[in-house]
Amino acid sequence: MKLSEFKESLAKVNDLTFELPNGSLVPQHFHVTEVGQVTKNFIDCGGKVRKEKTVSFQLWEAGDFDHRLAPKKLTDIILLSEKTLSVEDAEIEVEYQSDTIGKYGLDFNGKNFLLTQKQTACLADDKCGIPENKLKVKLSDLQAKSDSCCTPGSKCC
């Protein structure tokens, strides 16, 4: 989800709720401790130079159980980050503490903002020699076509 899409969705909700991939909710007393733009300059394993920009949100919870972040307050924080830091309209990456800092994508289901799982991937698989995933099939699971005359027991041979 891009920042512009997030702001549009944020305008449609009264309560700010984030849902983890396992269906549990981030506790209502969370804080958004950071909104910023992250630029990653890197070389992939095929030698290609790449540049990636994301908008970063960091969610954090503490013992402040009375705290509730309203959608309007988060909108104000985002507008300030766009003005002060020149944050661009890019994909959002959410950081949230689990066993270690987890990084998630973001989606919206009309009610909750969904923290989505992210995966690593080879960006240069054409140059690394990584074979394509092949479909694994048990020969015993294959069935002969019913219109074939040469099925076992058809006495065609």
C-alpha cells in the first residue's frame, strides 16, 4: 500500500486498528514512533545497482494503556513528515516488535489495516543460475485420459 492509499483509507475509519498476519490485533495503546522515508541503495547478486524507497512506520507499545492514537493525529504526523522531510508517495513498510523487529507490508480490508508478510527473493535469478521451481507430481497420481483407447485393461494392445 502506498502512502496516498493509506491516507485515503485512514480518512474512512474512526478507530485505528492494525491486524497482524496471524489475525491478532496490535494492542490499541500502540504508538507510531516513527514516520519517515527510507532509501536503500544496493547491488543485487547479479551486479545490478538498485535504489528502493519506502515510507517507514514504526509501531510500538508500552505500558501506557490509556493512550489511543486517533486517525486524525496520525494524518497530522504524516502531513508533517511530508512537509518537513519531503516524504514521497511510496510503498509503506511497517516495523513492529515481535521476537525481533519484524517488517511488514500494509493492506486495508475496509476496517483494519493489515500487516502483511514480506518475503526475501533473488532479484537476479536469471544471472544466478537458480533453477525455476518445477511442479512435483507423483506418477501414481496421474490419471489416464478416459477417451484414450490405450488405457490399462482396454485390450487395445
